[in-house]
Amino acid sequence: MLIPYDNRCLGRINNVLPANKSRPDKISKSPSGGKTLPKSTDALLIVSASEGDANMLYATAFFAPDPFIFLQHQGKKYVVMSDLEIDRARKQAEVDQVLSLSLYQTRLRKIGKNRPATVDVLDMIFRKRGIGSLAVPANFPALLADELRSRGFVLQIKKDPFFSERERKKTDEVKKIRDSLRVAELGLDAGIKALKKAKIDRDRYLYLNGSRLTSEAIKTIVNTTIMAQGWVPSHTIVSSGDQCCDPHHEGSGPLKANTSIIFDIFPRSQKTGYFGDLSRTVVRGRASERLKKAYITVQAGQEVAFRMIRDGADGRKIHQKILALFEQRGFPTGKIGGRMQGFFHGTGHGLGLDIHEPPRIAVSEATLRAGHVVTVEPGLYYLGMGGVRLEDVVLVTSNGNRNLTRYPQFLEI
């Protein structure tokens, strides 16, 4: 659960650690080597909870549910931690030095600040290091920004990507994403096996262990499988029939035979924070001819993307090529009966510490680069037919791409 920023939330517990005992504890050079600093600023500053802020998690590799301070200055990375988290941060945070929050608070009290706030701590740190200008992310707390400016500090809002190097994944990051994909596949397989066991009754509903099988029951099977591996599922999609025509409908109610069922599973590792993302469409029973044709067409759309994705590829051209293919095969996109139907979402998105991150493969301009990890998830959705979405994850390489997803594609079970 995210906790709203409060300018006193960093100062809850007093610290008795002497100043000369603050130590680096765990050394790791900044992945950027300071290169992400805008030329007009002295340092990078983030104040947030890494549990819900991918930039903070990327900067520190440290999970914390409450806001804390991260500073990058002269190529070195610092965090300022409360007593609650300081020992854990010394062991886990990939920074050059872990500083004591309560030590700064004690010093501030000695000079008359009875209730030191975050801005007071930052003021002391910045003046000691000669920092006058800072780059902060777009989601930086507005109140804290105003307080810092009122004390003469210059803040430059740096739009995402705050750390540009986040877009191009390193080898260990690709492995972390692949690990999350394997867990997504385990969850999907558990759900598929439950559908296989289900019986088709005369009313065309699916029954498992004598009861109507529901979307909620399948999601429970998927999610418990994922949680048993140490990953966190969130808003898992198991939608069916016309529910599929709203691509983010999580699904609800009884499941019928001979109807499209879309799985969309995106677990996050509790250890690393990296996501997997996987979609498959199945039918328990027999699919209609139109649904079969749509399925084959979506597979063809994926193949278009697989052929075109490489270093330097234009994401918008890939998306437009797939749209044109769908139109050519008799699956137009546009408003039908007052609502959008066809293929009306992006072909793909970046994947990493955020479930959706740059680059996009969609109507907007984006150039793919080697090291990008992106989803490939075209879909077709029509009322009365249901929906089809197939999603794999690929690593962009200099001369093509490598599919990180292993789970097979099949329609009828």
C-alpha cells in the first residue's frame, strides 16, 4: 500500500548512531556514472517510497514502503534512512553510502529546529556539499519542491525516463524479467489445467467439482500459484465472451464453453521488482469459425512484429503494418454500434520495473533500440465474437529480437 508523502514522515524515530560511524556498508557504482545529470544541475534527488516508485527502486535496488531520500552527487549515490530501515538498507541498498536520518535531526534540534522536517534535512545536506541545483522526477512532491525553492535551491523537473539507461536492459535485468515470465507461465498453466478438467454441461456452462466454474475461481488458481513462487499478482485478467471486448476487463461470473477466454497475467517479483507479462486466448470446447479466423489473424500480426522488431525499427510503422493486415483480412477497427471494436490498443510496450514503460509500439513515434524489452500483444475484439489477444515478450537485438516467452499458443482445449 502506498503512503501519501508527508514532510515529517521521514522523521519518526530518533537515531543514536554517531556521525563518524556512518559508513558506505555496501558499495556499488552508479550505473549511470553521473551521466543522467542535466548539465545545469549539481545532483539528482528523489524522495519517495521505492515500493511504488520504479525510479527509486532502480536507483537503490532497495524495497521500502515509506518515502526516503535518494541523492546522486559527483558520481556517488546516497540514501538517508530512518532507524526503522537503516540496518536493512546497509545490507541491501546498492548505493555508496547510507546516511542516518536521525543523526541529521539531532543536529538540527541542537540549532533550534525542534521538529525537523524533510526540507530541513535536505537543506543541511545540500549546503554541506555545496549543492544549489537539483534534477527531480516529474512525480516529485509538489509541497517539498516549493519548500526547497523557498530556500533558494533551483529544481529542474526531469521528465521520464528519469534514468534514461532504464530503457535498455542489462543482462541481469533481462534475466529478472525472464524469471517473472516463467512464473506467469506457471500461473497460466495452472489456469489452463483447471479449464481442461472442467466439464461441459447441457447448459453450455463449465463445471468443476460439481459447481459452475467462474472467472473468479480461475483467477484464484492462477494467483495462488504465482504467490507460492514469491511473486505478487495484481489485477489478473480472466475474461470471457463479450467481456473480452473491454481489454482491461478483469473478468467475472460463470464461464461458458465454446467462448473466448482471455488470460492476461503480469506478476511482479517481490525480490527484484521486475514484471512479467503474458496473454493467451483459449476456448474450452469448440471455437466459432470467425473466432478461429481472428485467432490466426492475431498470430499473423505477431509475426509481422517479430519480423520488423530490431535495433532502429520504427514502433509506429510496426503498429500500422499490423492494423493494415487486420483490415486486409476483414477485421476493421473503428466504432461499431457506438463503441470501439477491432484492434484499438497499442501493439506493445516496454517492460521492466514498471508494467508499462517506454518505449511504446503504437500510434506514437518510438524508435526501438537493442536492449529494449517490449511486449508484442496485438488483439481483435468484436461484440458477439468475443476477443483474441496473444502476448509475448521480446528482447530487441542489433539484427532482430529474441522471444523470452516459452508458453505455447493454442486456441481450443
